[in-house]
Amino acid sequence: PRFVNSRKYGVKVPTFFVDTKHVWQSVPDNDLVIEIAGITEEEYAAIVDSNLHLGSKKYDCIETSYGQLIRTESYKGKIFVGGLFICTDPRIDLGVNFKPAVVRIERDRSMVDSFDVQWYLARMIEQSKDKELIKSSMSTYAGHFISYSYIDNVGDDIAKDFLEEHGYDAIPVSDQKDSIFAVSTNTVIVSDTMKKLILDSRYYKDHSSASRENFENTVFGSFCSFITDIKDKLTSSELERAIRIARNVKRLEFPDVDISAEDDTVDSNPTENIE
């Protein structure tokens, strides 16, 4: 900063001159030393832990256009921005170092916007192209935002794991209402992305015992198939009524199936006409 004569105002005005290049274009005589004193070993260790640029500790990471996915166990749940530690989120199954321009940080740099974390973490997992990482992330904090269109060659593996865990008559659904109209009484709620991956996979189509043809031979199956085909045309009240009817039909046709979890989907109306 310095004072400069102003032709406009006829007086000296404070003016800031900004250097766009380094003061020196090459390394000088190394006769300038900046010493930061009074820091204990414990304090420095804490600084190293909060700054990925310091220290010699190596970490296993995947580079993406949004930053780094850190797979080293000691960094699990830790969020960095530009290499500087921001906070810890136990819902994250790995560490993440976002590029500064990607996420929004609070003024005191103690928190990063939670939606940004979910959204961009999902994008980073997609870009990793790591099959095992994508599979393990489907049911995690960021899994809901992983885009179905960006995932290749993992549907069969996810479908196999799903059927082995929940049974070969299991059907993935995205919510409780969806489960009422499923072509099986064994439904499992998963994210929309996982549902699409499983249902579209070759493994699920070849191995699932939840046969649509056999199920549609039942009254409940026929009704559910019909409602599924037209539910986008129904008003919310018509859909609620269809759900009540479907639930009561299921009770009558499958008395051994526990559907108590569906009772909270809409207000129960046992007298609904099902003829």
C-alpha cells in the first residue's frame, strides 16, 4: 500500500498494488528464515494430524476430480478440505479430502455442508470405478445419491449378495408403499439405485424365485400388477385407497405372512370393500 496522487480528486489517496508474481523469479540466496517458535511436540503432532500436507505418514487414496477418497483406516470418517481437517462424521465409512471449490464450509471452518458431503462423496465413489467400493457404499450414508447410470458391471454381484442374504424370493423395494405392490410377500427396502441395479441385473432375473407369472395368478398379485401399471395416473387419495385394499387382500390370501409393518403406511380401514 502507498499514497498516490489522484488526478480525479486532486489529493493523495491510499492505493494497494498487488504483485501477481513471486517477489523473486528464482530461488534467492536462502538468507531469509521464518521461525515459528514455542510449539510443543504434542501441539505439532496435532497439527500434522489435521493437515495432510505435513508429516511423512502415507495414506491410501483414490484421486477423483472432486478430491481424494482416503481408504486408510485411521482416516475413517474424517473430512478434509484442501488437505486441512474440518470435522469427523461417523456416518462416512472412509476418509475424504475435498477440493476447496467443491464444498461449502462454515465461517469458523468447523463444519462442512452435510448435503455437499453426501452428494460429492457419491460422485467421487462413482468416479473411482472401484467395484468393491461401489458395492460396499450402496447402503451407506452417500449410497442414496450414487447414480444408477454411472455404475457398470456391479449389478450381478449386488444382486447375488442380496438374494443370498434375504432369500431367493426377496424383492428390493424403495419404500413401504412400494412393498405393498411388489410381486412377492418377501420385500426388502433399499435405496432407489440399489433397487434398479438388482432388478435390472442378469443374475437376479436368472436366479430370483419371485416369479412374476406365478405371483400374478393370485388375486393379490393380479391386483398389485394392475395398480403398479396405473399408479402414476392415480390421485394420492386413490392410491391410498388402493393400498388399503391391497393390504386387506394380502391378509386374506396370505394369512401366514406378517404384514404388521405395513399398517403404518396408511390409516387402517378393515371395512374397505374388496369385492
